[in-house]
Amino acid sequence: MSDRDWWKPEKLKEDEKNFLSIDKIESLDSKNDFGSYKIMRIKDDIKSSQIQSHNDIKPGYKVKIIKKLLKDKKFTSILDVGCGLGYTANELNQTFTDSSVTGIDISKDAITYANEKFSQCKFLCDAIDPANDKQIFKFDLITAFEFYPFTRTNSFQDHVNYINHLTKNISAEGALVIFQLWDNPLSLSVNYEALQKYFSKLVFKDYDIPIRKIGILIPHRGLAILLSKIISKILWFLKKKIGKNKIIIIKHKLDTN
């Protein structure tokens, strides 16, 4: 397996074993997801864990935008894949108040933390793996926020496998929602048009998302995006660049005949 495949389930499991075996907290590398998660489980310390480099601990503005884009539709069940410490799952639970929310992540430390901190949600420790035929996700809404298989590889086949795995059992009027940095050559963005053509029975819609700080301060998405574009142009003029975020909503193409 090449170094570019570090994000795959089997490699992440090997990586996690190394961190689970470390007893001294000062020996943990907080730049690694598993090291950061373990520090959070033990100390619940945002600063020393550098958790904000790994998880968005204030995802409210993104979740509220998604709710509006989905036209405030009610969902019975929601799954957040690659949920990390559970902050986004918790926000989904608070925003979609009629839904039961489940988070799933490969990290044992992250899931232990999530279960203790956000007991109103359900959390599972497992890797999302298209090769696992026993893994069946029957949910109305599945969310993927900076989910590694979509944001750390440009492999078309991997993107096909994961989209198929996550959408094949969602409800007829359900949706898969993907949030990611768009200006990323190692991500789903480079295959986006090809994926739309490949999945002829799915409908893809994409939406620009404002810069994080502006999105938090300004609840109106249109105004926040306009300000984000102005700031981006100013920064570009100053030879600085910030990436664009997008939300992709994928649904089944319903038969209207």
C-alpha cells in the first residue's frame, strides 16, 4: 500500500494501534488525529490536543446551512460518518430536533469521548468500508464533513465505492451531504463531473459555503458568501489565498412517471 493510501481503513487501524499503546500523554503527537483524540479523552484540553486542527468544534453554521438547503425537511434518522469527537453529531441533534443521530468513527478514543460528552446521540466505533458487505446504513440523511475518502484522495474508483456504499441503502427521499474544501487536488472535487455522469440514478447539487468566521458571524448565507468573495479577492490581490468550501447534496433520482 502506497503512502498516499494512508487514509484507508486498514492503514488507519494500524496507525491507531501505535497510539493506543502509548501510556505517557506527553509522548502523544497532537498533530495526528489519534494522538489528539487520546489527549482529549484523557484531559479534555482543546489547547494541548490541538483538536481544532482535526475537528470543527463549532460546526453550528455549517449544520444550519445544510438544514436550509434541505428545505427544513424532517429526517427520522441521521448518520454522521467520520464523526471524530462527536461535535458535529451533537450539532445535528440540536438542529434536526425530530431526528435520532448516530456518529461513527474508527477511533476508539474519539468514540469514548463522544459517548461521555454527547450522550443524547448514539456513537459507533467502526471504519466506513465499502468492502464490508455486512455494513448497511439505513438512514434518511448521511453527513460527511471533511471525510477522508472524499478529501484525501483523487482516486475516482474510491470515490465511486464510497458514494455507492453510503447511498445504496438510504431512504428513497434521503440524502448524502458532503462538506469539504473544494480547492484540493487530492479530493472528490477533481472527479465531480465524472461522478455525476457515472451515477446516472443519483442527483448531485453543489453549493458554495462562506468563509468559516464569516459564516459564524452572519447567518444569512447569501450575504456571507458575497462578503467571503470580496475578502477572497482582496487576499488574492495581496498574494494570499484561502480555499473555497462546498456542500454537495446527493439524492436518489425519483421516478416521476
